[in-house]
Amino acid sequence: MSEVARGVVIAHGSLAAALVEAAERIGGPGEGLVAVSNTECGREQIEAKIAAAAGDGPAVLFVDMPCGSCFFAAMHFARGREQVRVVTGVNLPMLLDFVNHPTLPPAESAIRATTKGAEAIRHP
Amino acid sequence: MPVLSYRIDDRLVHGQVVIGWGKPMNIEFIALVDDAVAESEWEQELYRMGVPTEIALECCSLAQAAERTPGWRADARPSIVLTAEVATMVALCRAAPPVERVVLGGLHHKPGRTARLPYVYLTGEELQLLEALAAEGVKIEAQDLPTTPPVPLSALR
């Protein structure tokens, strides 16, 4: 069985904590998602928080925007780590799908997350 | 159009710069002055991803910036000059005078720094550098966003 990947949600203000809380309210509490905020942090501090949250194993880093301090810190942490992938534009549907498929390899998980996240954006 | 802001911010290009200041000041050009970024195509590409298409970004070293600053001042585009480090901005101000005002936009905690504001941490050496620059006639204030009141350097001691 593949190793369970950690999901680290990295966002401005309290957004990451809110997304993780919402995902756990819907999907049930677990250890799959960890929130990281950039509040009052420089890039090095954000990266240190990501490192602590992601650990040494496989991880997918879900970032709010494809730019800015959260994105930079995530990209720096992921650089050279084969078992870590970055997904931007995090939303609740992609997180819920992620926690339901925890053993996918991070590269596959990241592709799946972008698909599921995009599918959830509609104008019915 | 002169350079509208000389900003020290260890996050360099990020939302406060591009949106918080960029929109109300109609910024069309950002000069990112950092020796390490100037040597890394990978980092430059990341920063370019954070800039909307209507804003041009130039990444250069301190030495290059000292040469280019007069051109930036003569450029018709409203601009911001960014550095991540206090020492870099102080050196640029001295190499390419005159700079009327420097803004401390975000300097976060590192070993040796102490909190002056929630978004400004400084070492004693950084404070001395800034005070020396202020004594040379440069106005130095902390201000993270246009909507927050500027805080004079004298209040950060």
C-alpha cells in the first residue's frame, strides 16, 4: 500500500484554517490536512511552517493564489522534492476529494486536484 | 513620472505590492532589486507569475539598479522599486540619489530582529542603517498598505 500523502493548505490570513475546518466538518476529522497561514510571516518563516506541516514524506501543497508569499514559499519547499507537488487556487471540493484518495502518489494527486477543483467552478 | 515608492519588503512581489499599492497608484512597472534573484532565472519566473500583464517587472542586481535608476525616474510609467533587505535599499539610495522617501512595507521575524510593528522587525544594525540614511535627508516610514497610517522611523526605535 502506498504511503498516505499529507495535504498542506497554505493561504493568506485565516483562509487555510477555515478551509481545513470546513473539510473536516464535511469529511470528518483526520490527519490528512494541515493549515498554514502567512500572517506576519516572511517567506522563510512560511517555508519553515510548510516544512513542519509536510514532514519528510509525500505531500501536496494547496496554495490560495499562483503568486505571492504563500506560493513562493511552497515552490521553494517543493523544489527538488520528488514527493511534493504544488496546486494553486485551492478550494473545498479539491480538498474533499484529496482526503478521500490519500494514497495516490502526489504527482497524480495534484493533477486530480486541479481537475476536481476546476470542475467545481461553474455558473449554473 | 518619478518612481512613486521605494519599498523594503522581504516578500518582494506579493499581493500588497501588486494589488494593495499597485491598483491605487496605477503602477505599470516594478523594479525588483536583489542580487540573488538577479542570478536565478527560476526565481525571476516565479515573480513574473505574480505580476499582472499590465505591469512590467524588471529584476536586477544592486549594481545594475544603481545604473538604471535614473532611467526609471525618467520613464513615463508609474513605478515601484523593491528590495528585500534594508542594506540593499540604503546602498541604492546612496548610489542613485536623490531618494526622498523609503517605505518599510514588510520585514518579518528573523534571528536577531525584534518587533517594531506587527509587520516590521529590525535588527539593531538595520535600525542604525536606516537612521543614518534618515540623517542624510531621506524620509523613512513604515506603511504596509495605503489605507494604514504611515509610522515614522523615530517610532520604531
